[in-house]
Amino acid sequence: MFQKIFRSYIDSFSDLRREVWLLALITFINRAGTMVIPFLSLYLTKSKGFSLVEVGWILTFFGLGSVAGSWLGGKLVDSIGHYKTMAGSLLVSSVLFVLLQFPDSFWGICFGIFLVMTAADIFRPAVFVAIGAYSKPQNRTRSVTLIRLAINLGFSAGPAIGGIIIASAGYSGLFWVDGITCLIAGILLLKLLHPKKAIENIREVNLNPQGVLKDFPYLIFIGAMVLFGFIFLQYFSTMPLFYAQKHGLTEMDIGLLLGINGFLIFLFEMPLIKYLETKKVSAIFHVIVGTILVGLSFVAVNLTGWVGILIIGMLFMTLGEMIGFPFSNTFALNRSDKGKQGSYMALYSIAFSLSHIFGHNSGMHLISEFGYVFTWNVMVALAIIACGLLVYLGYLLKKEAPVII
């Protein structure tokens, strides 16, 4: 029985091209290397002596840099291609991460954070386009899932390694390691991943690409993704406060609970996606299901004060994330085939950057003014609105058939 399950798990990774695996490796090294990010607030308060209000504004520049980088990355992909854009992002980021340790003034750090995030997030739309370029059309969703797995593993390994570096070499060592890992990722990209390995597809013969802002159905999709990201991100900002203040969980308890998310994604996301790919339904249908599940997680935690409901809520959220994110990414990739790919994937990235800018802050204010129960109900309402937008999107897509979605 165990052998059969293991074989099924391994088979879910089959048929993915070597270039997709290399892209996943480069992404893992890049994300594990950006280990300064989780420690940014501690660095700014403990090492630089900034107040919480000042840190809040600095983190706003972090979000603005992310938006600027995603937008610029899309423009660069459309003009010079995904390969040069990814390489440039990694190499420039490697220098800027090292330099970020030197500014001491408030505005100097704001400007430095903005530049670093702009350079780093130029990579995001480029890697999405690269997935479409290097993967077989029938394997796009699983290719996206593999990249997501690399990102999750990178974000898991990064903070653990970062804590060791801070303890042994201080924050300065952290910036140096971040810069070196970005440089290594850039060198690996240049040495191992070549643009000539890209698969010929409809995008490459599209002589009249459509501008993304003229694609009304896609803009509806982006609006739904902003809302999806808004509610999803509560699990990494406001929900830990709920765990501690309303249920008395310790930092270790909260870490273990959040760890369930990464553990389940690592074990089950790829087999789940392979199974769902066999179902004859649209990518948007799966995104709707994912959004419903994330919304239900907030319904669950409002039902009772029993501490076990937190695990049930986490399971709902994780399942929704595993279904919603890969298929939303696949829809964006498939839709971008009809237009300027870089611009399409940049707007997809910007949707989640906007969620970061407004989601955390708005969640905190809602809790401060109205409490947790009201805030979670707002998240449920936003999930319903997002589902409504996605259902309307499905209606629009049926009207423009036979466009493949």
C-alpha cells in the first residue's frame, strides 16, 4: 500500500522537462537566498533603532517596490524576453542586497528597500513566462506547482539558515549571503538554462498581441485575485494574533500550526494537481473551488471556541491554496498567449503585491476597531465577492468561445 502511494507521488512529477526542473532549482536558490526578508522588521527595530511606525512606512516602500518590479518585469519580458530579464534581475539583486546593509537614515533605507524589491520582483513575471515557454502545454499546471514547491521550500529553508547566520555573523552576514545566493542563481541560469530550449507555441507566432488593459475578462480575473490574495494573506499576519490572543497559543504552537500548511503542500499538492488536471472542467472552476475553501476556513474559526477548529480552518485554507494558486496561474499563462505575455504576467504578480500592501494593514485596522469575529466575516464576504467575479468571468469566457481557457 505504502509503495503504491509512493509510486503515485513520484509519478506526479513525471513528464516535466529538464528545463522546468532547472528553473525550479534556480527559483529555490533565489527564494532561500532572500532570507533577509523575514528578519527585516527585527533588523530595522533592533539593529537600526527605528520605531514601529517608521518600520510600517519602510514596509510600505517594500510593497511599492514589489509593484514597480512586477510592472517593470512585464515590460522587460515583452521587450527583451524572459531569459535576459531573469538573469538581469538576479545579478542586479545580488549587488543591491549587499548594499542594503549600509544606509542608516530613514529615507535612505526606504529608497534602498524600494530598489531591492524592484530589482528582485522583476524576476516574478519573467519566471511565470518562462514556465509557459519551457513546459509542455498539457503540463503547465504541474510545472507551476513545481515552481511553487521550490518557492515554499526556499521560504522554509531561508529563515532557518538566516537565524543561524545572524547568531554567528550578525545581520551583515545575512546581507552578504543574500547577495551571494542571488549571484549563484544568476550564474546557474546563464550556464544551464538556455532560451533555445523553449517550446515553440502559439505565442511565438502571434503577430498581433493584445494589450492586457484591453482584455476585460482578464481584468475581472485580476480583481478576483486581489481579493483572493487579500483574504489568504490574513493567515500570515492577523491570524497568528488570533491564535495567540483568543486561543492562548504560544509561538511554538503557532509555528507548528503554520507548519502544517507547508508540510501538506509539500506532500500533496503535486499529486492533487495531477489528479485535478484529468477532470474536464476549466481552470476558473478550480479557482472558484479554491476561493470557496479559503472562505470556509474563516467560517470555521468563527463557529466555536474549540481550539481544534484552528486545525480544521488551516486544512480548509491549505486545500484552497493548493487548488486556487496553480490553476489561477495556469489561466493567466494560457490567457497571455493571446497578448503581450510579460504584461499579462506582470499584472498577475501585481495583484498579489497589492494584496500585500493593503491586506495586512487593513486586517490589523479591522481587528483593532471591530474585533476578530467581524473581521473574519468580512473575509468571508470578500471571498463571496471574489467567487461572484469568477462566475461572471466564466460567463464572459463562454461568450467568447472557442477561445481556450
